[in-house]
Amino acid sequence: MLSINCMLALIADKFPADGLALLANLGLEVDCRPGLSADEIPEALAETNAGVLVVRSTKVTAHAFAQNKGLALVIRAGAGVNTIDLEAASARGVHVANCPGKNAVAVAELTMGLMLALDRSLVDAASQMRAGRWNKHRFRNARGLHGARLALVGFGAIAREVCTRAQAFGMIVSAYDPFLTEAAAGAAGIRAVASLAELVADADVVSVHVPYTPQTRHMIGADTLAAMKDGAFLLHAARGGVVDDAALAQAVQAGRLRAGIDVLEEEPSIADTPFDHPLTKLEGVYATPHIGASTDQAQTAVAQEVARIIEGYINRGVVDNAVNTVA
């Protein structure tokens, strides 16, 4: 449990004002530095001796944990924790927690947006209109989503939200998830399949919704992409590394697939910076800069969850949503 001399929370990413007020109401001193990079976090931890660190996608390395002996709790203001060195945290007795499901609706909305954009070529059509060209002939041949087959890789909170929205569009949904039972699939009105290869074989759209782990690295690789039918869409708003970006680029360049992506294997640690990546330049790719969870609604929900986790730790010594084991 936090001692009284460690009651400072360092917020190392963007955090809504109402969330900062919630933390202040817990009696915490709050130091909000939304521009901190991964390289700057160790120094900031050493300088502040913060007891709590809150991050979004910024990396927290073993070096960062070594700089602050008073650090007791790190909270990922989101779901994936692959950017946090959990082994180093556990070794130093630092609890790590996350906020699963709080941004599910936001990511699902972006996923549907990418799907619609690909189907109707919205980005290209809008770009040509902005450039002063009326090209109805090129953009009049969309396939349409009604009756299309959607394959969900994973069936967690985000995938379930995508499923609900896709079914409202009249799509036929299947999913592959080792933890998905036939009963749960039936209740959701979808088909559960036994393998990834079976899932993607007849899909018009494949949407990826699994965490990044050593087991899921390049889960969507050359073999899986080759198993998808010509003309299918791949949607990726999960975590960078689940999809083999190089293999995806080859499939798109070959004209077999189109893709809507919000995450990449290599992403800048700075929010606003020049960026050059071969995949995002391809004509068959619509890419966004990891903004899946970036809605006001999602950030408010995440901030409330962060405050709830900290309150539980301060007042009850309980770490809700813990993702590591501390001796």
C-alpha cells in the first residue's frame, strides 16, 4: 500500500481534466506531463519519486523501474501492456494494472469506419474531390457490407462490440478464439471456428482483435494472408506486431488484399512527428496513427477506471486488473 510520502502520481500521457480532478480528490499530488517520451520517463520518475505512474502507449522499460525506489503502481490507461516491462516491474515489487474494455466501443467504431472507408474508397474519393476532380466512374463499384462475411480474430470486448455493429449492417460473423465456446457463440449469433485458417478462408473482411504476446507475434503472417481470398480486407486495430507488416505489404502490392490499419510494428514515441513507413504509402492501405482509443468518451471511461484502481490500492491495498505478480 502507498505510504504517505509516495502520494504523487506522474501522468506521462494525455489525460482528461475531469480525470485529473478525480485523482486530486483522492488526495494525490498530480504531475501531468503528457509530452514525456519513453526515454524521458526514467528521469521524470527519478526526479518526482512518484508512487504511481500512469501511461497510455509510452514504453516503461526496466531502466525506468530502476530509477525510482518509491514507485508502487503503474497503470496502463488502456488494455495492452506489451509496452511495459512486467518482469522488471515484478522484480522491483511494482504492481502493474490496466483498464480492459474501457476503450472497446471507441476501437470498434474506428474498425467499422475503416471497413466502410475501404468498401466505399472514401479516402481516395474525398481526396480527389478536394483536389477538384469529380470521378464518379471510379468510385461507383463498392461491394457493400450487407451479407458480407466478417471474420473476427479473437472475441474479447472489442471484437464483441465490432460484432454488434457489423450485425446491424447485416454482416455474417464468425470468430476464432480458443476461449470461445459454442454456447457463447450461439448467444452472440455468430459461428465459432476451430482454426485461424478455417476462419479466414471464405471471409470478405478479417478483423484482428487479440493482444500482443510472444504467442501472437506475427499471428497474421504470410501463410494466413495467403489463405485469405482475393479482394478481402484486413482490418488491424489491435497491437503492432500481431500482423507481419512486411508480409501484409507484399499481399497488398500483389493486388490480392486491401487493408485498414491503426497500428504498426514500429511506431514513433512522439505524438506529432514526420513519419515514413512503406506500408502506409500503398494505394490499397488506409492507415491511421494509433487513434483507436482516442475519443472523449473512451478517455473519460479510462480515466474513471484509473482513479478507481488507485483508490482501491490506497484505501484497501487491492490492485484491481493486476497483470503481474508481486512477491
